[in-house]
Amino acid sequence: MHAVDVKRMVEAGLEGCRAEVEGGDGRYTVTVVGEAFAGLTPVKKQQLVYGTLNEAIGDGRIHAVTIRTFTPEQWGERD
């Protein structure tokens, strides 16, 4: 599985969100930006993203994932 495949999975599962994915060989860093994260706890944000990747995690295509989530406002404010 390639990073672009992970990107497609996340973006397909989280309407209106944009993802950036780095990595390969089953290990990825996923950064997702979208309004879907507004008002959610960190755990809920992680659960949303994991929900888009569960199949690939379950069948072993993804072994490790680091998730970073931002609302568009948070993304714009980062340094």
C-alpha cells in the first residue's frame, strides 16, 4: 500500500477533509484537516480517522499510523 492509497481512504471516509500522508511499508503519518474535527476531543478525532483505516489495519496493510488532526482554523494558526 502506498501513501496515496492511504490518502484516498481517509479523504473518502471523511467528507470535506483533506489529508496529507507520508511513509510507506505499512507505516504512515497522516495529517488531516477538516471541519469534521471542530469541537471533538482528541480521542474522538483519532477514532474518526482510524475508522477510515480499520480495514487496512485489520488485514495488515497498515502496521503503524501516527495521526495529526486540525480544523482549518487550527491549520492556519500553526507555525
